[in-house]
Amino acid sequence: MSMSLRHSTFLERFAVFAFVLGLQRHASAQACCAGAGTVTPGRLALHEAALVGLQLKAAGELGSFDAQARYASPPPGASELDLEQDLFGAVRVLDRAQVALLVPLVETRRTSQGLSEFGGGLGDINLNLRYDFTLAGASLVVPGIAALAGVTFPTGKPPDAPDLRPLATDATGIGAYQANFGVAFEQAFGPWLVNATGIVAARSARTVTSSGITVHERLASQWTALGSLGYVLSSGAAVALSASYAVEGDPTINGEKTPDSGHRLTTVTASGLLPLSDAWRLQSSLFLNPPLSHLGLNQPALGGLLFTVVYAWT
């Protein structure tokens, strides 16, 4: 299983989640400053000081994209089920700044050539900061503009660890530090909310020794673009549709680029949010990497469900 776009998938899901949270804030407060978030799965509303949440994910592999971006179904007897539990929290540090932390647990069940295996463990922990310079709906001309920054720590087991299981189901991280930088634009039009976000992720170099051979490698930068459209219902519930596209270049091995090893991935997501009270809210999302040629490169195509529960303090 390729791990290089795992955190791109995190970013896409988190952006959609926080986007819908922004819609709920707009509906309940009837404020023009509702907006979409990114990078972190829980974005604080204007009246909130902190929040905690749990996000559950289940996804199955539909097929994969090869080095020529051609899609193919899994071979007979091959399958993969990905499970994840993300514990996260956010706290406000300034009127327009908030910090969030996410701790993931990752599990994989994989079958291949008569083998069946289940494994997992702690994933790569993510810390992020968001600062809103302007707020959506505050001006008819100037949209909401936010700066995004964060770091992902290599707390998970990398895919080239020497003690991996035969089918590598216990690989839970990319093995490198990752710095994320981005900008988000959003605007409210009555009950509608539009968001456009761009993120770039840079990875640290690492040295790997296996069977007495030392290799110096660096993953290429990863670029992610996300667009979302949401609608707030009169009840305060909200729905949203989003699409994202992630691109990653060829990695460098011992100073030389490895040709035809870059990654691309398209993700579409439908989300809904239900506010239970001022403190509690539920959110669910269906996401899909469309199994169509040229919409991915050197990546598996997944389809799955996310369910999230959030508790916030004002």
C-alpha cells in the first residue's frame, strides 16, 4: 500500500469536515462570518473556546491506478479494508487564531495471494494552526481569507520499516516530518457557502538502512486543491459537496529522482451535519476516489464512510 498520499487524504477529509462545521456555525448564529476550515477536523465557531472530537473511518479498496494513470480492478483474491480512529482537539489562542491536534490510530486488513493479515498502530500525529484575516460574509467584495500552517510528526511506522509484517498491514506513517502551508478563501451567499483551499506539504529527508544498504531519500512536495459548496437548512443542519485533487512529484533516492513514481489522487465527498445542541454535533461523510483512468496515479482507489462526534466549550 502506498503511504505517500495518506496525509493528503487526511487534509481532504478534514477540510470537508470543518467546512460543514462552518456551515452549522453560520446557521445557528445567523452570522456572516461562517467559513470553511481545512487541515484540522474540528474548527472552532466564533463563540467557542475549545472542542474535542472523535472521528471514525472505514474504507475499502476498489482498485488501483498504475504509473500510466490507468485504473484496474483488484486481482482475484486481493482485498483491503482500512480502519481509522482519530482523536482531535482544538483551542482558541487569539480572537482569530486556533490550534488543533490530531492523534490517529490506523488499522489495515489485507489479503493477497492466499495470505490474510490484520495490523495497525499509532499513526502520524498532526499539529496545526489557523488564522483568519477576514471573515466570510463580512464584506460583499472581500471574501474570508485564512492562513494555514502545521506539522505532521513521524510517530507512525513507515512502509519500509525492517520489522513489517509480510503484507505491511502495520505500516501507519510516512516516516518523515511534514510541514503544511496553505490558504483558504470562503464566502457566504445567504444559506450557501463556497470554499476554495490550496495546501502544499514539504517532507524532510530521511536515511534508511536495510540489509546493510543505506539509502537517502526524500519524498517530493505534495500539492492539494480543494473546492466545496455547502447549504444550511432552516433546521440548522447542513449539507456539502466537495472535490479535491492532490499531486506529488517523483521522490529522490540518493540524490536522483525515481522516474514514474509520483502520485495523483482525486477525491469527491458528500457530507452532512446535525447539531444536537450548542455543545454537541454529529457529522457524516461519504468519500470516493473515482475508479476512472487518469483520475489517479500510483495510488489505490478507495471508497468509504466517516462518522464524527464533537463536543465544544463556549
